[in-house]
Amino acid sequence: MADWRPLSLASPLYSPPSVTTPAPVIGKLDELPFTSLSWENFERLQLRMMRDVEGLRHAQLYGDRGQAQLGLDIVALAPDGDGVALQSKDYKRFYKSHLTAAIKKFRDTKRPFEVKRLILGVACAVKSTGAVEELAVQRKALYPIVFDLWDAQELSTLLRDRPEIVIEYFGMPTAEAFCLPFKIDVAHVPSADAAAVREAIARTPEVSTGAQDLFEKAAATTDAAEALTLIEEGQSTLRKAGFGPHASAHDKERVRLLAVAGRADEAARQILDDFWAALDQGLSATAQMTQSRLDELSILAADDETVALYRQVIETAINLYQNPLGYVPEAASLRLGDPADQARLILLAGETALAGDQSGWLTKAVPAFSEYSRLPAIDESRRVRLRILIAESTDDWTELLTDARQLKLGYGLSGVVTARHARSLALHQKFLEADLAWDEASGFASLASQWGEASTWIFSRRAFRSRWNPFTSNELLPLQTAVREMGTSRPLLPTSDGAYVDALTALSEGNLRSASISAQRALRDAITTSDWVGEDRARRVLASILIESDEPALAAHHLAQVGATKQIEALGKSLSLEFIDITPDLDAPNYWTVGATYRLLGAQADLMPDNLVHLIATHITAELHAAEKGTYPDLRSFATSRYNNAIKALAGIAERLDLTAADAALTHFEAQPAVEENHYRYHDEDEALTVARIALTHPSLAPRAIAHLVPLLGRAQGGRSDTAQEAIATHATLAHHKLTELAEAGNKWARETLALGDPKDIDATVAAEALARLTTPLTHVKGVYSVGTGAVGDSLLVRHLGSESLDTAVTELLARADHPHLSSSDRGDYLVAASNLAPHLGEAQRTGHFATAMRLAISPTPSEHDEMNQQFTHKLGGLRMNGVPQGSRGQALALAAKLASTEAEREEVRRVVYSLLGENADYWPTIALQRLGDTVNDDLTFLAVQGWAIRTLVALRWAEHGKPDHLGPRLARDPDVRVRRALARALAQQPGGTHADTRDILAADPAYSVRTALKQAPA
């Protein structure tokens, strides 16, 4: 067993044949001339067949080649794990005795694993009768071991469809005469270069190229100069063969030898060049390894100033590259190293600043960009990138575009310049010009056979069209597909292909620093190459990372740059105590960034500092004037609309507007053209909220505001917020005339609003019709479902009727609330309608309905409609219905609480409410508890850890009773502003000297609504 050893890939047996041995070809060839091969080449051929024909691996060799007579003894494993043995000897003729000797040797030899197949290899053809008969005998004797003979005939059969092996050993003419028809450079027969790469993979490039011999000689010599020469020769050999990274693996030894030879500065230069190359490709780990090599060199050459200087260059570059927040130092601090290194540093800093939208830094750095762009020693692509930074910073592209269009930069770099100009035009809303520029850039790239860039820039055109001509982007899809299928090309500019994926991976693993560094690189690459789509996704993932890293302002800025309104709004709402100030982005040159910024301001309006309100109001007023004149480009039907989002922000700060700004806003809304019937404006809800708040805070504007608000609410159901209803109720006298006009015209909302204020305003016919709708049993068609009831409004129209009529209505409403055909949302409406009527019932009637309401709260009949909707609620479904209520038990409890007339009934309601706590929604259970009055006072500490609605009720109860003491300050710091606001309002109704500590906390609250609620006069 000790004589078996693994066959190294560096073994000569894996080498290609030392010489090609062609057959004397005349016509077709039936058998290959194996006996003409040297014994070494025949050994190599057999091993090659074991690997590539039989698929054997993990070969082990017996003994040392050449120990006795020529022979080969190998064992290896088949793909199924079975052992296979190969015995071979240099026979010119093969007889029975040779076969018998081979079998004896096989039986007498111990092997490292069990063998289930024996192959005997000979170069000649086995034709003697004795050998053939003995072969049959030995096959029987060896069974179940399979015994195969690889003689010239069998070897020829195996190789007839393997032309790549025949070509390698016998040459092309022999392969053409012997093999089945084949083609070069298709999947079946790789090219010579591909074969060389395959051999290098199998045997290592050092061995396959012969460089290993040079490295071994270098290791053996004691002469440093000679060793250096050998190392450099070996590296040169590897690089010429296309294995540059393998050559670089020997740089450490070369650097050491250079230091020994007193050439440390040359070694340092090489290390620095390798560092820059790694950084260009985004290989930060490799760059840091290179940095460590320079650290080691500094130990060998401690007094070398060049080495020390280059260490500073690398350290500065690493700090720039790996700053997770994209910080950029002053340009003057980057003047380190050789001029070419300084140019690299200023370029890296400039593109980092550009990715971070640091326009001030870029402007200051223009002289440096200009200086280094004129250096004769720098690479042309870096020179062009520096010139692009100048154009970006000064917005003067004339000279650079002239050079590009005159092709002074070549097709490739002219494409880069034109594409970057397209990005600049796009950011400044020069829509058609940007589209044409990307088109021109992709044309330049195509002429340079840069198919990757051409496809990217066509995709950028497609994506950008969504900002100005959204329904035409797919017109470019066939062109993009065709260009992409032209093949691959080496990128014009160095990029890190895996940076975006690395960022996502690191984010998912919680490695935020690495994630941010990778995302910053992905963003720089996307901007540098004018990849509009890549920039969008890089900014989004970077924002996600920054949010997780507690950097909301930076995250919001990146989201605003790509118009990510949904994400930026969610970010704003997630921070209930912190204002994110990105107001400078209101001056951005495009509508989507401005629109997203307004969306954030709208989400955080309550947290806006007082000193910013006037500034924001001024911006919004300017938006309104521009909208009237059509000054700003905008897509009103898209979420990124600057106008619609400005109105949203306006609604958020409307109660804080001064009289001038409020008047300007109201005047703008009044001047809008009339809305056609059954039409709406995208900003109806925000307009209604704005006007309502103006009416509540500016009495002098209230007549105009109410006159505008009533018709708006009459047609815009979504605008009927609590604030809007409060404005109508507060100015009921002002609203009455307009409401009456609408009611007479048949507007149902106007009728209901009038009824809510005074039942005398209800027409008897209208009330009778409403009662009929509430008391007439519904008819249903199996499999047909509808949504919407109108029952809540109808209940307001009939409240003044007699208790008998109302009892009939409540009975029918409760029957509907338990009908299997109806959805939870409709059931909830019927229960709310019943709650509106409950106070007007007699005591006996209330007692009778209480039991029904409790049953609906505990065990309602399952809803067929809900079950049908359930199939559309999965988050991965192609058709999804979000926000569909699943249950109406809370509304039933609220009704039961209103019907309860005894302590036992109230206790029963409270018990069931507590059993529901912790479910998705606690609004209606909270209403139920609120209707129970003081029965929950002993449970405030328990309830204070429930949902926001329950905590709001706790705040109201605590403000009135003040126990336990610790609960007030805790509620005053609640993360939900609704809880803090409710506490402030409740405390405002209490004597001024009570709960001073809690009041102090609320007085300093960051939310404006909390501070003002605390100042409200007692009712």
C-alpha cells in the first residue's frame, strides 16, 4: 500500500504529447498508429482517455515510472464510485504469456480501494489465437470484476468520435482521415486556446506553461539577482499565456527580491499599480491584501521615502473607497504620490462626490480636475472622466461634446461622454434632448463593438421615458434585445460587476458597513457609465442600508433623487419623533425629486420645525403659481407629481400657514376649473384637508373656505375626513346654505350632514325612503356579491323617527350583520348603523338586541364573501385585495356596549373586549371600552401596553383620574403621536396645575399637533 500515491496534476503524465505522431494517411484510416507513439506519449494518451473518455478521477499511481521495465499501473474512481485499474506495458506484440503475467500481477498487488474493473492497455493489436482464448478464460476467472483489453483496435474504436484527442496526439490530417465528421470550435471540439486553458485548469497554469520550472530554479538559487530574473521570466511566461492573476501571485517574492536588490521604490510602484487595478475592479479585499504587501515592504525598506509616500496614497484611497457614507476630504489633501496617483485620487473623490450629489465640493474641485486632466501621463479614459466631472460641475459641456462628436476621443469614449451628457440632460428635464443623446451614445458604442454599453444606454432611454413619455418605452425593447444578443464586450470603464449583488447580500446578512460600501460602488459605477436603471436600483438599496444604519436624512435624499415616493413616505411615517430635513432637494432641477421631497414633508408635516414652515409655504405657493402658468413639467397622473405632492405637504401644514399663504392657497383652489360630473382631481383629499384647516384657523377666510369646501365634499367622498367634518360643524351656519342646495339637488352626503346637525332639516319623504332601505330584507343571488351599503347615512336620516320604527330597522340591520352572503365590511356598516339608532330605542328593545349583538361579537356566522376574498389576500398572488376587513366582531362589541344597561351587561362586554386584545385592529374594541365609561379605570396599566387606540383611551382616562402616577410621563413619550395628542387634549381640559411633569414633556413634544392640543382652551 505504501507504493501507491496520488497522481499530481503537475505529473508529466498529464502533459500534452511531446510530439505529434501523424499516420501515413492515404484515404480513410481504420486504425490509429499507437505503436508509433513514444512510450511516454502512449502513457499520457491512456491517462487522458481514463479522464476524458471514461470520466475517471482521483487517480493513484503505483511505484515510480521507470523503476524497472516500462510499464504503467494506475487506479482511479468512476463517476459511480467504483474503482478501476489500468495496467499497461510497452509491448510491440502481445501473447498469451503477457496476459497471464498481467493477471497475476493484478491479483498479487494490494490497492488503496476495491477495484471492480481492470483495463489492460497495449499499443499493438491483439490477434494471436492463444491471447484471445486466454482473454475469455481470464474474464470468467475474474468475474465479477470486469476485464477489458485496450489494444489498438479497441483504442481506435473509443477514439473515433473524440477528434480533439486524436488531433492532439496524431495531428489534424490523421483526425480528418480517421474520425467521424467534426467541426472545429463547436461544442464537440474546442479550439487550441480553449484546450490550453482546460489543460491549465487541470494541471495549474504554472505547470502547463513551464513557468513552474523557472520558479523552482529561483527558489533553489542563492543569487538574489538571478532569482529575480527567473521570477520575472516565469511571470512573463504566465502573462503571455493569458494567466496574469497567476503571475501576480508571485509578486510577493519578486517584491522581496527587489527590496534585497535595493530597488524598493520599483517594488512599491508595482504594488501601488496592482492596488489601483484591484480597486478599479471593485476587488476591495484584493486591494487590502495589496496594501499589506506594501506594509511588509516598508519593513524591509524602512527608510525609503517612496515606499512611505505610496503607503499614504493607498491609505487615502482606501479611506475614500471604503467610507460607508461617501465622505470626501478636501481636494488639497489628495495631492499624494506621483501625479498619476494624484489624478486617480482626485478622480475617485470626484466621482464619489458626484454619487453623493455634493455639488459644493465638486465646484471647488474644478481647478484640480482641470489641472490633472491636462497631465500627459494619465490614461485617456481617466482624462475623459476628469473632463466629464468638469462639465458636470460647471454645466458646460461644449468643448467636451465637440471633441466627442468630432471623434477625437474614439467611438468608445465619445459614447461615454454623450451618455453622461444624456444623464445630465435627463436630470434637468430636457426630455427629448436626453433621449436623443442616449440614442447617439448607443450608436457610438455599436460602432466600437461595445455591445454591453450600447444595450445599457438603450435601456436607459427606455427607463427614462417613464418620466416624460411613459407609454412609449417598450418601443425600444426589440432594439435593446437585438443589441444585447450581439454578444459581450469588455467594459469601456472599469466597474465592479458584483457590487449591487454584494450590497444586497450584505444587507440581508446585517453587515451594514460592507453593504453600504458595495452600494456606494454600485452607485458610482452606474453614474460613471450613465446607467440610468443601475443608478435607480443602487440608490434604492443604498437608502435601505442607510435606513437600517440610522441615517434617515441620507437615505431620504437618495430616495428623492429617484422619485421613490412610496418608500420615502414610509420612511417619514416610521420616524414619529424625528424630522428629516432634505429641504434643499426642493430646488432640484426635476419634478420627481421635488415631488418625492414634498411627499416626505407631507408625511412629516406635524414634525416640521416652526422655523421651516414659512420657507416650505413659500415654496408651495410658488408651485401653485407655476401650476397656474404651466411653468414646470409634471406628470399629474403619477405618484411623483410635484404639484400633487406639494398639495399633500400643504395639507400637512395648512393650520400653520400665515394669513397671506392661506389666502394664496384658497385663491388657487377657487380659480380651478369646474370638475365634470363623475370626475375627480388627484389632489381632492388633500385640497379638502387644506381648505378645512384654513377654515378652522383663519376666521376671516372661513366664509370663502366653507363655500369652497361644501361642494368639494359633496362630490369627493375621500375628502370627508374628521377635520373636514369638524370644519363643517364648527361653521354650520356658513355651511347650511350650500348644504341645503346640495341636498335639494339629491346629494346624499349633504342630506346626512344636515340631519346630523338638526333632524328638522330632514325631508319626510327622504326619511321614509331611508327607513324603507333599512327595513326591507335584502335579496341575494348565489355566487353574486356586492360591496357597499349606505346604511350609516340612512341611519342618520331616520334617528328622529319613533322607537317602533327604529326597532324594526335595528332588527333588520342585525339580521344583515349575520347573513352569510355579506362581507365583513358590509356587516360592519350595518352594525355601526345600528349603533347610531341604539340610543333612541326603548329599554326593553335595547335589552332584547343586546343578546344578539353579543352573539355577533362572540360567534358570528361565517361569511361566504370573506371566504371568497381570502383567495386574493396572499402576498404573492397575481391579483391581490389589500385592506379587506376580516371580521366585524369589534363593531358588534361597540354596539353591545351602547346597548348595555346593567353592570352585568357592561362586565360581559368588557370581558369579551379583553379577549380580543392583541388582534390586528383594536379600534372598535376601544370604542366599546370607551362607551363602558369608568369601568376600565382599574386596568389602565394593563391596557397601556396594547395597541395605539387602546393607549389613546388610557390617555383620556389617566388625564381625568391621574392614577397610577407613572403612567402619565410614559404616555407623554408614547411613540405614536395619536396617543400623545389625545393625552394633551385631555390634559387641556383639566385644571392648569395638575400633572405638571407630564405637561412639561408634552409642551416640548416635537409634534406641532401635540403642543397646540395642550394649549386648547377648556370646552
